[in-house]
Amino acid sequence: MARSAIEWTEETWNPTTGCDRTSPGCDHCYALTLAKRLKAMRASKYQADGDARTSGPGFGLTVHEELLRLPYRWLSPRIVFVNSMSDLFHDQVPESFIRRVFHVMADTPAHTYQILTKRSQRLRRLAATLQWPENVWMGVSIENQRYAFRADQLREVPAALRFLSIEPMLGPVNVDLTGIGWVIVGGESGAGARTMNPLWARTVRDSCVAAGVPFFFKQWGGRTPKAGGRELDGELWDQMPVAQYRSNQGDADLPGKLALLRISG
């Protein structure tokens, strides 16, 4: 079913590529590593180099005007992760371009869009200037308690659904789930991956269960993303929020809601 290898989405759309490390969760960024490989393969979108101190080969922030209209070509409804290879709220992304991305999302209501950022301060500042259609889910990344403030800033954003990605989980996280509609937890992967304590994941899961918030356990991590498997206490946690899809004509709600859907099958 999934067109993307990311378990909690179906499709990726990268109107911008490239980024810069901004906190410890970025230390082993998969996108930075992949960009270096894509540059070596001469992929046209990954030829701009970023600052060696915070970014890397092929990972310089680049705006791709030619990809703005891509969602109009998708005939069937899908869940779309926006900027899996970047951060839409990076300081170098022009505000005018961010507004155009939001216009496209509003203009394609058959799809459900997931946006994830570590730059919650800029998100909060720009939120009032953006159109927030019901098919946009807005999330922030939190790697440990030090960065839990991103959830507080997210709560000020008028998104139809707000979510947290606690991945890579580098320490215990105790976060207020008020106004939060979904939580993802995952361990780090790659060479030198830092180990996630099972107690940290269980604590967040139990908080979600108590609050009635859908919980998605992505992976334990390790040398490879699937090295440690995906079960938490012997169970797969693939809960998703409800997504109301509309027909391609945009005139009727389809009955196929995605409540607690197991995307990976």
C-alpha cells in the first residue's frame, strides 16, 4: 500500500530540499546522509552543498518551484509527508514560498498532508499569516525534555490536527498532550545510533493511552532502522488519527476514514 518507506505516511513531497542541524536529534540525520549519496549519483535536486559545520554535500537548502504542482497529478487520495528531505520552516525558505505550499495543500483537499518541523518558533510566528485547511496535520520533533517547549509552541498553531514526533528519542519526555492529536515515537538508527531506554517509550505510550491520543511506535532503531524491530512489549502500535478524505471532485466525504489504520499492512 505505502509508496514511501516511512511507516506512518504513504507519499513524500519535497518542494524544498536541504537543511541544517539545529539540535541533538539532527546528529545522525538520515536525509543529510541520503543527500550526499544522491549528489554522487548526480541527482539534479541535490547538487547544492550546505555549510559543512551544520549541513553537507547536496544538502544545501534549495527551493524547487517545479515541484509545487506535483500534488495536482495524484488522482487518488493519499497521506503525504511534506519535506521528508528538508524543513519547510527553515529560515532560508521564503515566507512567500511557504504560503504557496499551503495554497497547494488547500487546493487539493483529497490528500492529507503531514508537516514536521524542529523550527517551532518560526512556525508559531508565521502561523497567523497562513491558511490552515482541514487536510493539514502540523507536527514538531522532540528528542528529549529540553526540546519539549516545541509542543507548547505548536499548541498556538491553528492546525486541524497537531502531532509530535519523538524520534530519535534521546531521553525521557514528559509532555502535555492537551491539543495534541497524535504521537510518534522511535529510536535512532545508523552508525553510532544512541540507544533508547524502553521505559522512555512506555511512559509516552501510557500517557497517550490514558489521554486517548493515537500512538505510533515506529522502531527501536540500531545499526539499521529495523535492526531492533517495531514491537513495544510484544505489540505493534500503528495507531493513526482519523483522516477524512474527500472525493477527487471535492464534493463528498468518502467513508474510508483512517482510524487506527495499520499503514504497513
